[in-house]
Amino acid sequence: MILEVAILNVKAGLSADFEKAFSEAQKIISTREGYISHQLKKCIEEADKYILLVNWKTLEAHTEGFRGSAAYQDWKKLLHHFYEPFPTVEHYTEVG
């Protein structure tokens, strides 16, 4: 299993709109091949900051399957205009 981690800095004052858009976007990601689960968490210390954690069966399920799909274009339209700066996405695996 691979954990995708993205720190999402939403443009000031747009958190409510982002959360509404994310409620739609999560329907897109949750239907993708290789998707396991996700969590979106809001930062307590910094307004308009979130962390997105997505569990995938394989790295390729995310990087090729999801990002290479037409569904990803819909995801982008819903969410990418909220970010400043654009998030860095990293992938993690189990230790041991």
C-alpha cells in the first residue's frame, strides 16, 4: 500500500468553497482503480490549510491510473484553482 500525502494551502477566505468542491471531488477519486481510502484534515494552527491523505494499492494506481485519466481532468477543474502555492505531493510506504 502507498500513502499519498499532499499539503493543501487554500487561498485565503476560500476554505468553505474548497470544502464544498472537495465533497464533489472525493466522489471522483473514490471510484478509481487502486484507490483504497482517503482523509482530508483541516489544520488547527493555520487557517485555510489542509492535509490530504490517500491510500492506493500501488504507486502507479495514483501516478498513472488516476493522473492519466479523464476523471483527473474533472478533479483538476474542481480543485486546482483553490491552491496557492500549488501543493507538493509525496508518496510513502511502510517501514519494515
